[in-house]
Amino acid sequence: MMSYRKKQLLGFGFILFALMILLFVLAFMLDGVRQNLSEIVDERYDKVSRSAAFRNNFSYLDSEVGYLINESDPQQAIRHESQIDRRSQNAYNHLSYMQLHIGHDSNGSLLGSIQQGLDRYMNVVGQINSALEQNDPDTAAALYVEEAQDIRTNLLRNLSEYTAMQEEKMLRAQKEADQRFGHILVVSAMSALAIILIGVASALWVIRGTGRSLRRITDVMDRFDPSAVERMPRLEVTTEDEIGNIARGYNHMIDALEGHNQRVREFNQRIEDNNWLQTRLNELALLYQQVSGPDTLARMFLSVVAPAVHASSGLFYIREKKDGQTRFVRIAAYADGGPNNTAAEFPIGEGLIGQAALDGREILIDVPDDYTGTMRAGSGAFRPSQIWVVPIEAEDRVEAVIELASLEPFTLLHRQLIEQLRSTLGIALQSVYGRAEVERLLQESQTLTQELQSQQEELRSVNVRLKQQYVQAEQSRKELIEAQTELESTAEELRQSSQYKSEFLANMSHELRTPLNSILILSQLIAENPEDLESEGRSYAEIIHRSGQDLLDIVNDVLDLSKVEAGMLDINRELFSLHDFPELLHYGFEALANQKNLEFEISVAENVPEFFYTDSKRLQQIVKNLLSNAFKFTSKGKVSCKLEALDAGDIPCSALGAQKGKPAIAITIHDTGIGIAEDKREIIFESFRQADGSTERMYGGTGLGLSICREFARLLGGCMTLVSAEGQGSSFTLYLPEMTEEERDDSRAEQ
């Protein structure tokens, strides 16, 4: 039996053979058409276009000759001559091309006549140029009218005959091409009809041979049901031809379709599962927005999730902190029917709830057969099949734990639902806490808003009063300007008076020091000579010496203060050893500390440099004055001196020499004495002032020490701070930047 493929090849072979014959005949006929078209395009049309171009150039040439004869401007005449040369050259080029491509035409004599006419015309043009060069325009005009006119007429007549001949031949060639094209159409139609008859015969022959086999296939295909779940019908393969191949391909397609249907059913199931998950998630998302507290959230969450995962009971534990210990306390339950002794709270790590909270991982347990716990229902009690403990996290911390129990194992879909709910529930819990905090803050904000409204009313009334005061202040400003002028003159008088006072105090201090020194020396000699005095006389001498020493100290303080005010105090910049400084202080105050039974401590920080540039005499005087005051006003406890290094830019008070990056030191004198009241902390730095009269009567002194300390600190480029509490002690801190040569000169200039 001939196969379907062989039948098709044989039928198509006949058709191809007929097509080849048809193509051969058509090619022969099309070649004749091509020759005619080539004659029309290459010869006739080209010659006609060349003759037209020749006529155009000759016409322009004749016009330029006429313009040249009538032109009086030499420049324009040169331009016309150039145009005549160019047009004549173009005419000769076109004529040469027509003579070169004369072909099989019998019109060579016409082209020769045209050549002769053009030569004669150009000869006349030469004569016209000669006449114009001889300034004889009349002769040139006569030549143009009489001789050139006849030549031009004959030349154009010959050119018209040549053009008409070429157009006639082009029309004849076009008519032959149309006749041949009609023959091609007739042959093509007859050949197409023959090929169609051959194709129909071949198709009938092939269809008759394959019809029976195809009917068997269509019978099976008619019974085909693409939605069938059971096995679909197959074709029996009895031949090895193309029909057999189709049957085998159909059977293979049915196998693939059954596999595809199985995958589609699985995909649809996954889609249904995903839709179910999204529905549950959307329900819970709406639920989260409706709750106002964690208890309500837990109860509503269990009421939705427990039925969704087929849980028979559920418990909800939330994180709470009691007595410094974190516990998870049960706040909601779903169908809770467990034993009465079920724990209501679990510390972290205790039981399944505490362990899940500690590890942050789910715990899924299959309940053993000997488990005694049951779930209660109206029809009785049932033992659960699985217990599922799920921790709920938010920001890497377990905020709640859920326990679910079921009579049947939890499915993968249930686990996917709980896994997606873990993060959203944690966020919902934080949102509930946040909303509660927002409500609290809102209430506070409303309260503050009411207070602000009342304050605004007060501010409005104050604003009215301020406007009234502004008007009064404008009036007072003019008065103040007048008073300022008077005050400036008064201040100048006071400055001169103060300088006179300072000079007077300095002179008086010098006058008092001389007899005081004599008294001190004599009283000391008397007190040290036991042979000349009795014990009572010696004590009188010691009293005289001590009183004289006190008076000398007062005189020295007055002298120093007067020097500062008068600008006569010298500041000497020198290299001072800070590591030897504690020994000097110990030597001067250790005996006093032992005498008053006080603890005396001096400490030097590790970052303090070994040497420091400043006026060492004034620095020692400041520290000794501060230590003297500390010991004077401290009856018990401790006096300490602490030396530290710091950056001058970090000094907390206003210091003239404070610059960022510049070294500085801080010396803090702390005592546990009587302290200074807050309202007295400024006046103690004024001259001849103490905290109050009782202090002066009890402890004595002139009130000059702190005033001198502050003035000396200012001259050294530093400043002082005070921290004190009445009855608890005081801390004076001297901040001193390192002194440079320029700052020493500036200090002297300021005085």
C-alpha cells in the first residue's frame, strides 16, 4: 500500500513539473517584453529627452545672443558671453551623445544637418562678437536678424523631425510590448487552469486513499472529553504510514493531557488554598483595626483562627513583667475545657509555653495514648490528637504565645496560615499598645491645649499692658539719654576719685608696713627669750606678734587690691612645676590641718603636665587664699585640693585666655564646712564683704581674700566658679589657661 507521503510527493511532483513548463514559457515571453521596454527606455525615451535638452540649451543660447547685442554694460556683456559659451557647450554635448547612440535608426542624416546648422549658427555668433568688439552693434544686429534667423529656423525644424521620429518609434515599441503582455496573460491563465486540474486530481487520489483511516480517528476523537477525570480512549495503531503516526501522536497527546489535567487540578487546589489563606488574613486584618485592648484582640483572634485550623481549644498568653520577672499570663481562651489545675501563667523556660517563648520556635507534639487531659463538649470529653504551641514575635522579642489543641492532625495549610499570622499578630499587639499610648497622649494634649488657651488669654492681656508700657518706655528713653550724659561725666569723676583712693591706700599700706615689721620683729625676739620674761609676759608678746601678723596680712591684702585697681601689679610669666606644687601646699597647711583635726588631701590627675607657663607667685597666692578660707570655715570633715588638665575651650566660665586647643589646668578646693547660701554667692567676691555679720563676728577676716583671688585669676587669663550648699560645704574651682608672652603683655595693658 502506497503511503500518504508518497501519494503527496507524486501529486506535488506533477504540479511542480507543470509549473516548471509554465515558468519556462513565461520567461521566454517576458524576455521579449523586456527587450521592448529596454528599447523604449534606453533608446527612444533617452533620445527624446536629449533632443529636448538640446532644444532648451539652444533656445537659451539664442536668447543670450540677443541680450548681448542689446547690452550696453560691459560687465553684463561678459556675463552673457559666459552664458553663450556654457549653453553652446551643453548643446554640443547633447548632440554628440545622440550621434554616439544612433543605434539602428536611419536618422543619421538629420543629426548631420543639425550638426551643420549648429556650426553655422556658432560661426554667425563669432561674427557678431567681432562686430561688437569693433563697436558696430548695427552690423551685429543685422547678422542676428538676417543670417542667424534662417539658420535657427532650419535647425529647429530638423530637430523637430528627429524628435517626432523617435516618439513614433517609442509608440510602436510600446504597442508591441502590450501585445506580448496580453499573450503572457492568456498563457498564464491556461497554465493555471491546467495546474488546478492536476492538483484536484492528485488531491482526490490522496483523499480517497486516506479517508477510511481518518474516519476511524475522527470516531475516537468525537468521543474525546477534555474534562474527564478517568482514563480517556486511545487509538489502535494498525499501519506504519502517516495515519499510524497520527494515531500514535494522538495517544501521546492524550497521555500528556491527562498529566496536564492532573497538574491543573493540583494548581487549582493551591489557588483555593491561597484564596482561603488570603480570606482568613483579610478577616484578621479587619479585626486588628476594631480592637481597643490586648484582651479583646486575643479573644477575637482565637474565635477566628481556632475554627479555621480545626482546633478544638485554644489559649492565648501575653508577656507581662511582675516583680522584676517576665511571665506569660493567659488572657483569653477558646473552648477551654482542660483540667482545673491548668496554670494561668508561665515564667520563661517553664512548660511548653515558657520554652516556646525562650526558644522563639514552634512546638508541635503528637499526644500519646496515655495522655490523661481531655477537652470537654456537651456530648462528653475527648482526648486531643495534637498540641501546637506558637510564639508570636515583634522586633526580635516574643510578645505572646498561642496554644492550640486539635482532635485531628494539623494540615500543611493550617501551618501556613499560622506562620503568616505570627508576624502580623505581633505588629497588631504593638499597634494596640501604641493606640493606647496615643489615646493617653491625646488626653494629655487636650489638657495642655486648654492650659495653652488660658495662657494665650493671659498673654493677650499682657500684650495690652506691654503696649502701654512701650509708650511709657519711649518717653523714658529720652529722659535716659539725658541722664546718660550726666552719668558719663559723673563716672569720669568717680574713676579719678577711685584712682586717688587706690594711690592713697597703696601709700598708707607702705607707711603702715614699716612700723608693723618692727613690732613683729621685737615681739618675736621677746617671745623667744625665756630668760627675760615670765610666762605671762611671753604670752603677751605672742599675742602682740600674732595681732601684728594679722594686721600685716590685712595691709598686704589692701596693698594687693589697691595695686590691682591702680593697674600697678606686675604679672611675670615663668615656667612653674605643677608636680612640686602639692609639696608646697602640704608644707604650708599640713600643720594647720593637724591642729584642727581635719583630713587634708591633695590629688594630681595623670593628664597634668609637668610644667606650666603662668605667674607662679599669683597662682600660689590664689590657692593659698582659697585653702585658708576652707580651713577657716571648716570645723570637721575634710579639705581637699584637686589638680586636673583640660582644653581651654572647655572652660565653663568666661576666661580671657580661653582658646580651643590651648592647654589649661583646673584647681578645685573642696571643704565640708558651713557652705554659702545661694543668695550670698555673688557678694562674697566683693571687697570687704562676707556672707553676713555673724560670719564676720564668728570667724573674723576682712572679706578681701576672694575679691583678690578673682582679680588675680582675671589678670592671669582665667576665671573662678563656685558650687556650694549651705551646711554641706563649698567647692571653689580655678580655671587657668597657659599664659603666652602676648597674653602677659595684654594683662599689663589691661591694668
